[in-house]
Amino acid sequence: MRAPLDGLPESVTIYEVGPRDGLQNEKAIVPVADKAEFVVRLARAGLRTIETTSFVHPKWVPQLADAEELLDVLPRRPDLRYPVLVPNERGLSRALDNGVTEIAVFGSATETFARRNLNRTVDESIAMFAPVVERARAEGLWVRAYVSMVCGDPWEGDVPIAQVVSVAKRLMDLGCSQLSLGDTIGVGTPGHVTALIGALVDAGIGTDRLAVHFHDTYGQALANTLAALRAGVTTVDASAGGIGGCPYAESATGNLATEDLVWMLDGLGIATGVDLAELTATSRWMAGRLGRPSPSRVVQALSPVTGPSGLD
Ligand code: HMG
Ligand code: MG
């Protein structure tokens, strides 16, 4: 049964992060052919923005060391966007050499995570991004900025909203087009999310430039998404099957599952363009490749009765 709620958008753009955030934490290297098939199947399910990989140091994220090979085999279509993570000028050169047109830099609201994830202080990481954003824009690329640890940090605890807003403004002042709010360890709750978005809007970063990126560690991702939609955000990050986590953030588990998001949005009559059956089949297939069941409740619920595993 579909029933709308007042104050929500008519459509939502899903920014699929499964191939990047979903796979980056996997210890066993997934063959590049499987990664390519994953992206192709996600596109077939109707996803149009698919974050495919990262041009980071291969020693830091060995799973994504095949970024060049993957981009080389992916089908290019004018309606498909394949953003990639880029931390520095070396990463940008690699991305440009491989025909990338959309990138994301990724900053942190906290010093500890900046150090662990980028080997830099917050100031140093913003200084590292500045020439990346400048050159990317000069080359006509679209640039997203992530800010991580927007609700809490495993080493520093609660992260004050003013601290998030300060880093967010500095990232956007570099010239980024979109800011994705990363609740990296999934500790946020809807009231806090609402207050954070309000503070960002007050600081001049409107909801048309915001996206939300919730990890589902504490089961709050959907509730937080609804709060963000009510606040005016219309771009939501999600990972097919709910796979994922950050290798440099203790306790980070998978992102909001794309299926769980689509189920809620379908029920609210909000258009996404995603075919849930096709997407669920894709996540079940990937769960089989990874050798463990999808953590998504919707994938499990829609699985044939082969047991609760969600594995074929
Ligand atoms: P560093 O060790 O300080 O690097 O790492 P460096 O600048 O000192 O360079 C050392 C060597 O690495 C040099 O080579 C560079 O050329 C090379 P050498 O001269 O010694 O032969 N190098 C590279 N090689 C290939 N590609 C590159 C590159 N850069 C340097 N791009 C660095 C600094 C930023 C590179 C490192 O810390 C890194 O790669 N970090 C990435 C960590 C990462 O990917 N984390 C996961 C993504 S973030 C996330 O998941 C959160 C998010 O989902 C949002 C949320 O949930 O909150 C986005
Ligand atoms: Mg993430």
C-alpha cells in the first residue's frame, strides 16, 4: 500500500556507493570482472549514479587497487554517472587518465579520523584537496565533497555541530558542487540530523547542495533519511545489499541498504527509477560472490525460501 506523507519530495536521487564503499572493506579481492558485472547490474536496476572505485593509494585500500582496470571495462553511457574517490593530485591524474568526469574528495570533521584515513590533519587534508578541486573544475569535472564523522567519532565521541559546519564550509568554499554528510559509524539519530542540516542551511549550504550518507550500524539509517528528506534533502547515498564499511573507522558497518531505501520511498510514492526486484537479485548475486548473506532486511524478506541467508 502506498501512502504519501506531507513535506517530502516527489523524487529522490539515489547515489549508489556499493562498488566503492560496499566493497572497499572486503578482505578477499573481488575479481574485476565481478565488480564490472556489479556495476552493470546496478545500472540495469535503474541506478544512474554509481560510485565505482577510488584512486587512493593501493596499499591503503588494496581492494580498489584495480581502479584503472575496472574503469577500462565499464560501459560508458551518457545517462550513467560513475564518480570516484580522489584524495590528492596523484589520484586526480590517475582519474583523468581514465576518462573520469566526476570525483569526490573526502574530508573529516574530526582530527583523529583525518589522521587515520588520510594521514593528515584536518587543515593539511583541506590543503591537499584545494589543488585537486581547482584542477578538476578547470578540467570541467563535477566535484563532490564528503565530510565524515558528522554525528560521532569512535575515538573523539560526540562531534559538535559547529565543528562539522566549519569543515563543511571550508570544503564547499574550495568550489565543490555537493556535500555528502557521512555518519560513518551510524550513531546519529533523527533529531540530531535535523539540527545538523538546519545549521548547514543557516551557514549558506542549501539542501539542494546536500546529500546524506548514513551507515546503518545502529539501525538508524532509514529514520535519519526520513528526517533529511523532511528537511529538504533529495540526494541519498546507499549501498546495494547494505554491504560496506570503512577500513579506517572502527565499528563502521554497511551503509543504508539501497533496497531498504527503495522500499520506504516506494511506499511513500517517491520516485527513484529503481526496479526493486532487479536490484534485490543483484544483491543476492553479490552476496553469493562475497560468501555471506546480505545484511539488508528487504533483500532477506524478498529472498525465495532458500533459508534466511539470502544466499542462492
Ligand atoms: P600518504 O602515505 O601520506 O601518501 O597517504 P604520500 O602523499 O606521503 O605519498 C606516499 C606514496 O604514495 C608516494 O609514492 C605517492 O606517489 C603514493 P612514492 O613516491 O613513495 O613511490 N601515492 C599514491 N599512489 C597512488 N594513488 C594515489 C596516491 N597518493 C599517493 N592517490 C593518502 C595519503 C591520501 C594517499 C592515503 O592516506 C590514502 O590513500 N587514503 C585513502 C583512505 C581511504 O580510501 N579510505 C576509505 C574511503 S573514506 C570513507 O570510506 C568514508 C566515506 O564513505 C564517507 C563516510 O562514510 O563518512 C567517503
Ligand atoms: Mg561511507
